[in-house]
Amino acid sequence: MQQQPKHGRLFWLGNAVLALAAVFLLFIDQVAQWLGTGAMALWMGMAALGVYLIVKDGGK
């Protein structure tokens, strides 16, 4: 009997995006100097995309 993988490709892609967003927070000060308030909007977009991908996967 072969087991199905618990999480699909979108789950892992979402986690990768969230990890990138976490690393982004480490450098938010430098990025904010370049982009201004757009840096926070970019971070929020990355976090939202990561969560969306994880939820869309639905444990397939």
C-alpha cells in the first residue's frame, strides 16, 4: 500500500514564500530606505500570498 503525500506542491511553495517574507523582515530597514512605505506593502503581499497558497492546497 502506497501512501499519498500529505501536502501538495502549493503547500511547500506557500511555506517557501513565508520563509522569504520572514527573511525579508530581517532586512526591512534597508529595504524601507529604498522603497519607503512600499516595503511594508511588499512584505504584507508576500505574507498574504504565502498564506493563500497554503490554504489553497487544502492538505491534498
